[in-house]
Amino acid sequence: MQNPPEKIYYFDEFRFDTVRLSLYHNDRMIKNVGEKPLRVLAVLIENPKKLTAHDEVIGKVWQDNPLGITSIHIAQYISKLRKVFAEFAPGKDYIETVKGRGYSFVGDVSADENEVSTHLQYEPSEYPPVSLRAEKDSGEEIVAPRNKVKFALGFAALAAICLISFTAWTWFSESDEDEIRKAVKESQLYESLVLYKNPASFEETHLDKYWTSEPDLNLNSDRNRIREAVKKLNEESRRYGDETKSEQFEFQTVEINRGQNFAVVKTLEKWFIAVYFNDGTLQKNKSVGPYFVSYLLRKIDGRWLIEKSNTARINRPVPRLSKVEIVSEAKSRQQFYVKLTGQDFEAETISLEIFGAGCPESKPCKISNTDLREFSKMTETAIDNVPLTLASGDFRMSVRNGDSQASNFVSLAVP
């Protein structure tokens, strides 16, 4: 799929520059929106007041690597955009959700395609041309006075210095950001795919590559967290398996202070973790996330090192159940199939809990997300062909998206 066209869009007090991927409100740039939310916005605003399907958004925003991307990822960035708009334009709803299909940008939009090519250039009035020739007087050409020549040369030199300084600042800023991104991602791959796979060979100096030293050993730093994690793995004779991998690693924001020696980075991450005992027995394997991580980095002796990170879970939507239907003959203690309908089902995380005969409140019967994905067909509003084997009696069923709150209950009677 082709990328959205390079334009500048206007709606109410907002201006959206698709070249810079920058959103402005009353000509002031809104910071910390994030690259991915703005790329999603660029796709939606290309066709205002028309449906943009999930697949089209994925194809354009994640065109280089769309594997594993679903409507859940889009919903996270739509939520971010809505929060931004709510902050600067309370009461305005610019993005409409079309359940199960996609989204529509419903604001009144105007676009300026020609402005893009000149938007990054200086206006002629900002730097008027300097002439070293005086106006003609009485038809005769006269040479400009020496002080004007000096002024012109001085102005030109000053302009050159400013240009060189700006170019150098931009280069160093971009270089720092690239180094920061590299340090953050490589550190997490090194931690999970190297240190935790062979915790018995851990040495303190291994952490010097990506993490700051600790002036205070009681400091709640990443270095201390990793040290404790390695210690626990060794004490319990466990290690990470070769299947462990990063399933999602997206940078949301990178902020560097004026002194160019301190940075805050926010990422969206999802990992698949496999843990084995040292004898080769699998203890557990599961996907963890997605979740947001904030990293604090310092530049020490020319190197960007991580001091501390904090993890925050994504607030998953609470699913809602409408009804349950038996779609095959139901018999006691024999497998049959049901269909669940409702709203806000997350196919990647949803699971089912059943309460009733043989499934007490203290230990309900559960169908995991892994089993649902293997045996059932799932959308945002329905789960088809859910296999059940239950005794006769009345049952209550609920679902939850990952670690979200449980949904409401629906009743099921098994003859």
C-alpha cells in the first residue's frame, strides 16, 4: 500500500503536518503524541468522514512488518489521539469508531498540498537580500559606503555561523536520539536473551555495557533489579529458554534535555517468555504485555546508559457479554459447542470462566486464550465454537481481556 500523501491538514484550531509528523494547536506544536499515533492519524485524515478499515491502517502504518499487528494495536493509538484532542479541544470528538470494521475521522478538514514543499523553507521576508550597491542617483552608479559593506559582510557571517550551529545542533540531536534508541532496545534484548538464558555465568561487570553504576547500593535502579532477578533464577535453578523473544517493541517518545545529558524514553513492549528448570523441564511459557515502559538514561563519558525503568500496564477494556447460545447438542459430560456474543472482545487476550456444578467459585473452570485461539473463531463481538464439557445444571459464564476486570455474567443451562 502507498503511504498517505504529504499534505498539511487543518481542522478547527489544529494543524497536522504529515511531512514532519507534527500536530499543532493554535500554531504551537503538541509534544509527546508519539510517532505511531500520528501515523494512524495521517491514514484516517486522508479520507475524512469515510470509513478507514483496520486492514488499511495496518497496511500503511506497519507496512514494513505487519505480522502480529491487530485492531488492538490500532485501538491503543486511537485512544492516545482521543486523549490529546480531549486535552486541547474538550467536547470535540474527531474520531468515530465503526465497531468491528475501523475508524472514521469526522472533523471538518481542509488540506494544503502545495504548502508542504515550501513549509520547511524560510519566508523571503525573514532574510532580505543584502545589496552591496547603492541606488542610482541622477543616473550615476555610486559605490556603497564602507560601513554598509562591513554590515553586510558581518550579517552574512552571522547568518553562516547560525546556520552551521543549527546544522551541528540538529546533527548531534539526531545522533543522540539514534544512540538512545539503540541503547534501550539492545539492553532489553541483552537482558532477556543473554543474561537470563545463562544466569549462572552472570558477572557484575556484564551490566556496565548498558546500565549506570550505583552510587548507592540501595537505589531502586535497573541494575539492582537485574541483579535480584538473576539471583532468584539461580536460587530456583531456572533459566529463560530459547523461545523467549520480543514480540513487540515500539518507541513512543524520546525526550532529551537541553544539556544533552539526560533522556526519558517511552516504549510499548510485548514479550514471549519461556522459563525452564535447569534439568530441561518447562515451567511456564506465556506472552507478557503489551505494556508501556519508561526509561531514564544519562550520558556518561559519551555513552548513553540506563539508570532506571518503570513499567505500566495498559488499561484493557472490560468486555461485555450479551448472550450465550448452544450451537450443537448439549449432553451432560460430553463435549458440545456454544457461541458467545458481546462487545470489546480482545482476540489476543480474552479468556473464559465458568461457575457451577464442578466449577466452584473458589476454583472456576477456565478456557484459556490459547485454547480459544486454537478451537474457536473470535472477533470483537463474538466467539464461535467454544468447546465445553460440563455436568448437568445451571452455569454462569464471564470473560476477561487479559488482566482486565471480568465481564458481566450470562447463564447457561446444561440438560
